[in-house]
Amino acid sequence: MLAATLALASCGGDDESEPPAPAATGGIELTLRSDSGAGRVSTGELTCRSGEQRATGDLVGRAPVTRLCRDARAVAPLLTGKGPARRVCTQVYGGPQTARITGAIDGRDVDRTFKRTNGCEIEQYARIAKILPR
């Protein structure tokens, strides 16, 4: 009986000793660089946090800043993750374009390079293309 009482007492309740799960903070601070592979390099910075949404450089006029922030948030897992180490990709060349995105999203570091040299990389490049400077 005592064991059952102790088990019930330890189930949830108003125990405030456990800290709440941390909320996503920090917003988005990205530096984006795209290279056409033919000599045209475009750069821009994107800031998206509570009370401030700003795009600079070649991102100005790319799209409304609210859309750029929404699109950056949508690809956040791709930007903050490392991606699969091994996978089978089609050997299709998509072009010489490259992109590098650095900064942070919700306190998580971003330092990714994208290119279009095989099917997997083409797919990833297409996913981030909406936020790249022209």
C-alpha cells in the first residue's frame, strides 16, 4: 500500500523542482552568400526576431522581409543540422552555383555550404533558394 501511495505521489502533480523546457529564443541572424559560378556573387543579411525583421544587401527587394523570415524558419532544420553522412544520390550535375549560409537560428549555429553537383545537393539547394540573395 505504501509503495502504491509513493508511486502515485511521484506522478506529475505540482512539483516545481523540474525546470520548464527552454523556449526557442534568439530568433534568426543569418549571413547569406550565393555565387552564380560565373563571377556574380551576392550577399545579404537577414535578421528575424521579435520586434525586428530586416534584410540587407542583395536581399533587399528579393521578397517581403516577413516572407524571407518565414522561409528561413521553414528550412531551419536543414540549416542547423548536419544532414545524413551517407546516402545514395543521383549523379546529375545541376550547375556551378554555390551558397554559404552562416549565423544562428534560435541560438543554434548555422554554417552550411550548398552546391548543385549531384541530385541530393540539388534538392537541398532548391529548398534554400527562396532565401538566397539574387
